[in-house]
Amino acid sequence: MMNIAGLVGALLPVFFVLALGYVAGKRHAFDVIQAAGFSKLALGFALPAALFVSMTDIRRDLLLQQGRLVLALLLAHVGLFLIALLVLRRIESLKGAGAIICALMLSSSATPVFGIAVLQPLLGDTSAGTVGLVALAINLVMPMAIIFLEINGATTIASAPGKAPQSSPAIGGLKAGLKSPLLWAPVLGILVVLIGFHIPVAVASSFEMIGSATSGVAVFTVGLTLAAHEFHLSKMVLLGTLGRITVQTAVLFALFQLLQVSSPFAREALVCTSFPMATAVVLFAAKYKALEAEAASILLLSTVSLLITVPITMALGR
């Protein structure tokens, strides 16, 4: 039976920090540049450090047994993104950047933001390794989304009269994705484990110190992001939220059955796929002028849904 006290104990600090960031945003305690700085600190420095050291904590023999889990995660992220894009681009109201934003919303979650904060109190230190594997899959999807968005933007510009052709958007998007520390930090951690190198305690402690800032700063930044946008409830917002918290979890669960995945990380991975929409989707929606209001509203509604999705997916994972 679900430990209600443990669940409340894990989620209460998350929502407290989220509310703190929201109030700070509404009171304009931080401007846009400062909020972007918080996000860069959390996702560019603290989280990569936490993911790297968490991956190095996984035993080599255990890591080598995760082939089926990694395959399922890749299919549930990269595969889902491509299939969703093919389907959604046929919808007249979602053509172009809108379809890409929706496909990204379905295939990527806020696991890098909420993963460690929610899972570690509930499931212990092994959850950090799961967050690393899921973050790796997510950060293979992000470069693909950037490439498609850039190509769509370049095509729109090129079709406008008097516009000069742009340099290759695909190469630009790929470079941006490959530069992300969230992509290479888990990969580097995996390589360290596979070659059998043991990180010195002092070095691991250094990474853990900066990594400890991940949860608080990242969740606070989400609060600032939510405060910067008005909430609008619509059919699109409801369907988008429902899709975000159910579709990827259902796909991953089916893949676990199909591939006969038996892993200590499987349960945590299911919870991760039910997490709220990735905050990057809101940034992309604003940058490429597609579904801006809807993306922000889905971020808020899917974040509140943590109270429902975490206990359900944990029970499902049993």
C-alpha cells in the first residue's frame, strides 16, 4: 500500500519551493535576466554535476544489465516524438511549429527538474541513476525538436519575399543539442563506470556540492516561469495536459511488457514519464511563436497534477 505520509513528505517541499518561486515572480523580485540565470545555473551546471556523479554510483554489472531499459526509454522518447510529429502535422490547426511543440510536449518531461526532488525521498538514492538515464533520452529528443523548429522557421522566412537564404538550420540545431551538458554528463558518467574508473571521494564530493543545488533552484525557476504567464483553461490545454501525463507513461509501460524489461530502475522511469511538461517547451513556444499561452497553461496544470500522477504511476510500477 502507498505510504501516504512518505508521498506527502516528498511532494510538500516541491510545491512549497514552487509556490515560493511563483510568489517571487508575481512580486517581480527577479527580472527576466535573473530568472534565466537561475535556469542556467540549475540545468547548465548543477544538474549535469548531479547526473554525472549519480551515474558513477551505479555498479558496472548493474549498468550492463540495463540494455532493454535504455532501448525502451529511447523508443518512448525519440520514437514517440517522431510518430507524434507525423500524426500531429496532419491536423490543420497544428501545422508547422505547433505540431513540433505538441510532439515535444508529449515526448519529453520535466524529469531533470522534478526527478531527484520527488523520487529520492520516496525511492532512495537509486532514483538518481534513473533520472540520469531518462535525462539522456530527453536530451536526444531536444536537438531533434530544435532542428525541426529551425527548419520550419527557415522555410517560413525563405518563403517571404525579399529574404535571403539562411545557413543550414539542421546543423545549427544539432550543434546546440550536442553542446548541452545534460546530454554528455550522463554519457560521461556511463563511460567512467564501463571502463571501471573509480572517482576519488574528494572529486565526487565536489560534484555533489554543486549538484545539491539542483532541486531547489530548478523548481524555484519553474515557479518564476509560471508567474510570468497568465493561465488560460481551454480544450487544448486540457487535452495537452492529459496527453503529457498519460501517453508517454502508457507507451513506456507497453514497451516494458513487450521487451520484458526487468530492472530496479523501471518503476522510477514510469514515474518520470508522468512528470509535468518540460519547461523548455514553454521557451521554445515563445521563441518560435507557436502555442505560447497554451504551453504555459499546460505547464501549470501538469505541474499541479503531480499530486495525482506520482501515486498512480508508483502503484502501476509495482
